[in-house]
Amino acid sequence: MIFVLILFASLVIVGVLLIAMGTGVYRNVLDSMDRNDRSRTASTYITQKARQNRDAGAIGAGTLDGFPAITFRQNIGGTGYTTWLYCDGTHLKELLARSDNTSLSAAAGTDILEMSRMDVSEDTHSLIITMTAADGTRRKLRLAEDP
Amino acid sequence: MELIISTAYMALAAVVCVRLYLYAHTVSTDSSARTHAITQAQNMIVSFRSGSGTLTDAAWNYQETAEKYPGVLNGIRALSSEPDAAAISQLSFEYDEDWYLTGIDASDMDLSGSAEAGSGSDGAASTGNSDSAWRMDVSLADSTDTPGIRILTITVRNTQQGKDTVIYSTEYDEYRPEEEAAE
């Protein structure tokens, strides 16, 4: 009888350990997928935006309300418009406005996804974008300015 | 007898569960590594496009995350200043576990002279790092079918713990006539 009880207890312990281990693995996998998805979504979004605006001189670097930004210039009906992609410290944001509008506020943009920082610098015919996620992980992305 | 069968059944179920957990962990790690590899390959392609069509120029434009290892930057500078720099057809970039660039290696060129200039105070060597976790091999060749087409082949490998596994490979073809490709 005691042997059966010990066996039962050991089976229960093994079961509980398996569940605990499974929970830990599941949490780790979810965290990893989440980090991966956020990073990939941000870089894919910016890359696709650049590909949509691949006209000569359309892509550049700028500053909106003190935040570094990627700018995409386009002409709609004879009027110049600029799409601003920037990070306000909490989110990657996007704002489309007339190019001659100089009183833009960072709060006016639409939230794209969570991000804590984005730096933009210009290099030879390309932009170097450094994205810092909310968890502090950094990723660099290089964008060609020319078509 | 039934106790033995139930114990064996439980043990089998436990082994299956543990294998599933390990598999999930491996898939997750591979997915993350592949995402990093694609980003690095994409950055290298843009660096190549931005330059004059040589690998040394691409390496100079690339400089990916090299600020952590100034020795690597100096190595790239030394590499770019070689008189026969345009002749380089293969470069390897080595990274640590966090995908920081830790070394650069040109297999078809003797870097022993430039390694001196390429070694920074941090001790990073411009001629490669045997402790690297990831490696990106970049090669440039002329197309045998169409004159003027240059083919940039990028292969990213997992070199952790003595492994040498390809995790991502891609090709970038660019039409660049000879006079434009010359530095």
C-alpha cells in the first residue's frame, strides 16, 4: 500500500514539475516571439515605407518637434507633402502633413507600435536607423536613399 | 503489473513533453537568429548598393554596430586603404552572441599587415575572432551569363560551440557596367 502511495506521489510530483517547466518554456517562447515580432514589424514597416517612396531625393532625415525622424517627400496635386516617421519616446509614430507646415507637434502623429527611441543619421547615399525597443534591445537598419 | 505499465506510460509522456519543450525553445531561438541574419544581410546589400561596387566599399559603408569595437572600424579602414582593395572577392564578418560586429576577415587577402593598424585598444582583431557566435560570409562575383551583372552572395552561419550551420542565405544581383564598378 505504501509503495502505491509513494508511486502516486512521485507521479504527481513529476506531473507538477512538467507543468512548471512547460509554463516557463511557454513564457520564454512567448517573450522571444514578442521581441522578435516587434523588432521585425518595425524594420519591415520602415523598409516598406521607403520602398513605396523610392523616388530620387524623396527619402531623408529630419527632426520633428525635437525627435529624429525619417522623412518621405511626395507631391500630391501640385502640393508638397511630407510623411514623418519618428519616435516620441513611447511609440513609433507617423504623420503626413504639408511640407510647408512648420508648426507640427509630435503628439499629432498616429501610433504605429511601441518603441522607446529611434535615431536617424545620414551616411553615403543611405540612412542609418537605430531602433531601441521598450525592453532596451537595439537594432540597426540601413535604408538606401536612392531609387 | 498495471503499476509498471502506468509508470512506463508516465515516463514516456514526460519524455515527450520535455522533447516538445526543447523543440519549442529551439524553434524560437532559430527564428530570432534568422531575423537578425536577415537584417544584417539587408544592411550589407544596402551598403553594397551605396558604394562603388566593391566589397571593401561595402564593408566601409556597413560598419554595423562596430562602434562597440573600434578595432573593427580601424580594420575596415586598413582594408579599404589596401592598394588592391578592389580585388577582394570574399569577406567574412564575425559577431558575438548579441550580434555586435567583432571581427572582419578577408580570405583572399593577407591582412597581417593591416591587422596591426586594425587592432584597437579593446583588443578586437580585424582578422577574425575564433570565439564568434555568428558569421556572415559575403562574396562578389561577375555573372558568367550576362556581362555587367555582379552577384553578391551572402551566407549567415551559426558558429557557436564549434558549429557551422547555415541559417540564412541570399543573393543580390546588380547591373553595374565595368566603368562604374571601378573605384
